[in-house]
Amino acid sequence: ATASEITSLGYSPGQDLTDTADDVRAYDWLLEALDTEIGRLLAGIHPALLANTTVLLIGDNGTPPEIVSEPLFDSSHAKGSVYQLGTHVPLLVAGNLVTQPDSACDGLVGAVDLWRTVLDIAAAGAVTPQVHDSSSFRHLIEDPSGTSARKEVFVQQFDPNGTWEPDPFAPPPGIVRHLRGL
């Protein structure tokens, strides 16, 4: 949204709209602004350089609970959980390897796969990285209808989140692990 659209609703640009009637709208504005700025960044790259560039952009930590639409989805299964809405994050790819712009891919990949994919794109196949669980998804960039190399992705949640102060009278916080397959 433009600054005038935001101010016409009685808000100031940059105002925190958390827990307001327009918090979902504000989240959409945030994503729209991010999309605009990424577009500006790519437009600022010289065409000759851009023709030999692949851009990978990944989000983190899932959908915020405040944005989840109940009753369709359970907000306790959003960001901060090991459920689909907490682990399914955006992964956007732009550049010369993308053969089907504006397409979506249902292939299963994990953040750890970025390492092998970047090596594959850079034609560094002879390099043996220390990341042993990484699988290249370059073939999915080139063909979004392709088959994912993964059948499952490991996710984990450390609880509590943040700094832990040891308590000599209580056991350490648990680590919740969950392995999901397709």
C-alpha cells in the first residue's frame, strides 16, 4: 500500500498495527513492500550481470499466529511450532535458471539444501562440502514439476525460545523433535 492509503485509514507509515483491526492488512502491506524492494534491487542489477545470476530468497519460521485464519487453521500450529504453518516458509528463486517464471513448485526442500544447490549452480560439483544432508534442488528451479529429491525434512523446536537461565531445582527444558514425511 502507498503511504496515502495507509494514512487514509488513520495510520502513520511505520506505525505498529499489531493487535489492531488491520493487523492482517498490515502484514499484507509488509509483504507487498518486501516484494517491491526486491523488484527494485533486481532492476538495479546490470542486465548482463543479471543474465548470469540466480537469486535465492528464503523466509524463516513460518506464518505468525496473528495472521493465521481460524477456524480454517489453528494458530497454535503457526510460527513457533513444528506443524506445517510453522515450518512451511517461502523460498523464491529468480534468475537465468528459472525456465517457468511466476510458477509454483510443490517439491519438498529444506534450508540445508541451499548449500548443495548453490554449489551445483556454481558448477562446483567436485567440491565435497561438510554439509552432508544437503541435496541440490537446481532441477526444481529448472523444472518446477520435477520430483523432489526429499521425501521428508527434519524440523526441530527448542523450548523455551531465547535465553535459558539454569534452575538447580528443575530439569533442563525439553527439546521437541518431530520428523514429518510426505
